[in-house]
Amino acid sequence: MTKVIVAFAEEGQCERIAGALEGAGIPVFRRCLSGAEVMRALNLCQDGVLICGAVLRDRTADGIAEDAGERMLTLVAARPERLALCENVNLFRLPWPFGRAELVSAVRMLLQLHDMRKPSRDEDERELIERAKGRLMEERGLSEDQAHRLLQRASMNLGIRMTEAARRILNGDGLR
């Protein structure tokens, strides 16, 4: 199931949004107050949906979306004047004030979109990726998360599927 992360600079606002989602049957994976917390949560779940304010304690929604890349769909809930400051074209926007039904509907739509975007891999492909991550971990001293991110980044930079990047690593071709 797709993980939902809720992040707002004010703890009360974060709790209200998370509570509304959980009350509608949408489990919240993490509640965050800063961009650093969001990135740690994203590293734990690998991908997901973020509901956040335009500005957190240490980062903007634009900065978080930039760093998360394709791994996360982001819904920014803020006053219209704050939304106007968000420059990233990949952000979804929900103008404040909004009702609970609008919030829940928007998040459900993003969860469906996220599920449709996820590539489906068969068992052989998953095993290939795991073996490549293992080799990266062994040869470069990386954690599993770091190896996974390196594979993802290489596949995006080279414009190839993650399984092809894994195949290159296992064949000794590297990530060029």
C-alpha cells in the first residue's frame, strides 16, 4: 500500500490533517514538521504521497519535491498566496480553506495516480534488482537504501529501466 506522509510546520495543523485522513480510512505513515523529517520518512518507505504546507520549518514544498523526484506525489495545502509561490509544476495544489471531503478526495485521487504510475515487476526482476543492490552494498559499502537510490538515480539519468541498470551492474558494465 502506498505510504502517506503529512508535513506541516505547525504540529496542530499536522495533527488535524492526519486525523482527517485517518478518520476517512487513509492511514498516515509519518507526521513531520520539517523537510529533513520528510526525507527520512521517504527513505524508509521509498515512495509515497506527501500532503504538506508550502513552507515547513527548514524547507519549502518546492525543495522537497525537487529532492524526492519521481518517488513522491506532493499535494500542497496552503492559502492561495502561498500556493502562488510554489514553482514546481509537478506539485498538486489545494487552496486553503478547504473541507474535509475535498482533502480526502484529493488524497484518494493522488493515491490512485501513484498506484497507476508504479511499475510492476515480476519476481525475476525483483531478484535481479536485489542482487545488484547487494553487489553495490558489498563493493561500495552502501546501505540498502543508498544502493536502491543509486540504482534509481542511475536508471533515471540514463533513461533506462531500473532492471536494466541492475543488469549492467551485475555484468560489470557499471552505470555509464
